[in-house]
Amino acid sequence: MARKMWVHPNAITITKSSSEDMSAAAGEVAKQDAGGTVSISDAATDAIIGIVIDGGNASGDPVTICIAGLCQAKAGADLNENEVLTSESGGAVIDTTTLGNNTIGYAIDNAADGDYFKMNVVRSKYGTYA
């Protein structure tokens, strides 16, 4: 059975069609593909849209994504509370201090690599203020 992530009741979620099997992607960073479908993010420069809450088993299946608010995510490195977060290749969440990286939010908890932790999804671009 696929894992489903915790999401705060007031968080904003959307449902999109997947372009790949995302059954094991809960807690990973999702990106928007050219055709409007979603897949796992490969880099901090991707069109990051949120954190996968519940993924589908095949291409075209519905995927629930947290696009704003508190949810659970999978750490791809050791993380500290309040660090700014982005995606690594493979979709796990890592910290960033690189100017221009697309960011997914910030850590609410400390986490070790591979742990599931709480974060606040607030999409932005690191180091830009508009």
C-alpha cells in the first residue's frame, strides 16, 4: 500500500494527472510538465508546484499535491528548522542557499536524511524579492 502524507486541514491541495507512476512519491517534490501533468522534480530549477500527498499507480492517475500550507515531506539530506527548501534529483527535499533556485518552502522541524518531517509550502525563488 502506498504511503499517504499528513497534510494540515487548512493547507491548499490540488489534484493533477501524473505523467508517471507516483505510487512511491508521497512526500516528494512535484513539478509541472509541459502538457499540464505532474511528475517528480529532478532539480531545484524545475517548475516546482508542491509536495505529493498521495500519488497514482500509473501515468494519467490522479495525484494530490499540497501547494500551500503545512504538510509532511521526505528529507533528502539532514535539515534544520527554518531552512529554505528545494528539490534534489529524485524528488526528495533538501536545503538551498543558491541564488535563483526555485524553492518549495521551509522546514518546521529538524530532520535527518530519509526522515519524514513537517514543512510549510510557500513557493518562491531563492534570493529574489518582488
